[in-house]
Amino acid sequence: MLKTLLSALLITFLVGCASIPQVTLLEGANNVRVGKMDALDSFQDIGPISVEDGEGCGGFGYQGTYDRAMTLLKNKAFKMGADYVQIFTVSEPYSATSSCFVNLYKISGTAYKKK
């Protein structure tokens, strides 16, 4: 009985740790353009922008992806009123130590709005 209860709790814990939150593109966020090129002169800088997808270490959490991070970036830029994001850095999940694979996928840059 105790083994069954402990097994059920362990499975519940592991499933809970591995659940990946849903990320959907907001209506209008698909109009935000993203690139590495400098913004045109017809755009004004509205501030830095940074997002991350993923959580935890190895199997304790979930691994971030480029697509999910890009969706988060466009959503955040749209909420800021941006029309363009110039990407400066992209950091993929990586092995920090022999016992931990950092699951974060990060994108940062500058948000711009048409003048």
C-alpha cells in the first residue's frame, strides 16, 4: 500500500515538473517583424526586450525551443507596441555541469516602433 502511494506521488511529481505551458501567438503579434539587421531610419527605439523559454535543470522542468521563444518575443514586442525587433543575442539550452543541462532558450534585443 505504501509503495503504491509513493509511486503515485512520484509519478504525479514528475508529470507536474515536465508539463510545458502553452504558448500561442497573440492576434496582431504576427505583424511584428524580427531580424538581425539594423532598424530603418523610419523606426524609433522603444527599449530593450528579452524573453526566455524553458525551465529547470535536465528532466526537472522543460527544455526551451527557438519557436516557443520567438512566439514569446513577438507577443512581448506586440504588447510594447513594437513593429520590429532587432535580435542581439540568442542563447540555447546548454550543459552547465555534468549533472545539469540548463533548459533555458533566451532571445534578447531592442524593440522598435514606426515613427
